[in-house]
Amino acid sequence: MPSPTRIEARPAELYPWDAYLDRLQVKAATTAGSAREQAEAAITEFRRHRNALGERLHEATSAPADAGSEAGKAVEAARDELARTAAELGARLERGGKA
């Protein structure tokens, strides 16, 4: 089970993802036409995963000690999903927004 300080420190990991989202929004804004629409849809999906991670982090910090292991697993799963989505989105934007 993660130590309480480790779980409490985890919400700070959302700040870099928020900055990443800001950069993606700027990049999408400079894209034209349907590629822009596709990029914005992908960013919306990414934001959904970022918010899910935020929810899991909140649950982990407020979970009873005996539920810490399950909360930690949920955080790890949400973190992995967010990282996977970020990689896919970055690749998509490099291709000009095409899926």
C-alpha cells in the first residue's frame, strides 16, 4: 500500500498534465479544417481521462486506510490510461489531427 505522503503528493502530478493540455489546445488552434475538429475532439477525450485521474486521486486521499490498496490500484490504472491517451493524441497531432 502506498504511504500516505505518497498519495497526498500525487495531486501535484496533475499540474504538468494541465500544462500539456494548454499546449495541445494552442497547437490545435493553429490547425485548420477537419483536422482541427478532430484534434479538439481528441483533446476533449484526453481531458476526460485527466479528470478521471483527478477523481481517482481525490478518492485515494480520502479513502480509509484499509481501502488504500484498491484506491492506489485505481489511481495507477487512471494514470496509465492518461499516459496512453497522451501518447495517442501526440501522435495524432503530429499527423495533422488525423486518426
